[in-house]
Amino acid sequence: MPKKEEEIRILFVYRGISAWINIDLNILKRHFDVRRISLRTYRRNPFIFFKLIKGVLWADLVFSWFAETNAFFVVLFSKIFRKKSVIVAG
């Protein structure tokens, strides 16, 4: 039986918040259980990868804004843990 919208968990990964990213985030939050991870400082914080892994394990789907280096790791972890992923090219 498919999950109800409220039960679907989305990990929302972004680098910096902008009006466009905020619009998508608010739309998703209205319909799904959403957690956010900002990767703005991922180069200075090596522990962000553990946070990403924990988030991907929690989520049913990973939603990443922009196809940059940070999206590579998000999709890699999604594939390893057999989670669906979406990348917004911007």
C-alpha cells in the first residue's frame, strides 16, 4: 500500500536559501515531512557528510537544489542506500 503524502519524508538539500529555493521548500512542507540541510559550509565542515548520510537514511526521497559538487555526494548516498533523488538544475 503506498504511503500517504504526510508520511513521505523528504530531505531538502541546498547550498544557500533564495526566493526560488524557499518557494519549493514551502510547497513541499505543505504536503510532506521535510527536513533541511544547508551545505553552505560543507568544505569547512567534514562532519556534514555524516549529517547527509543520517538524513538520507531517514528520507524516502532526497531533493537537491543545483547540480554542483554537493549534489554529487547527495545522489551518491541516495544510490548507496537505494533512495530516490531529485536534482533541480536551477
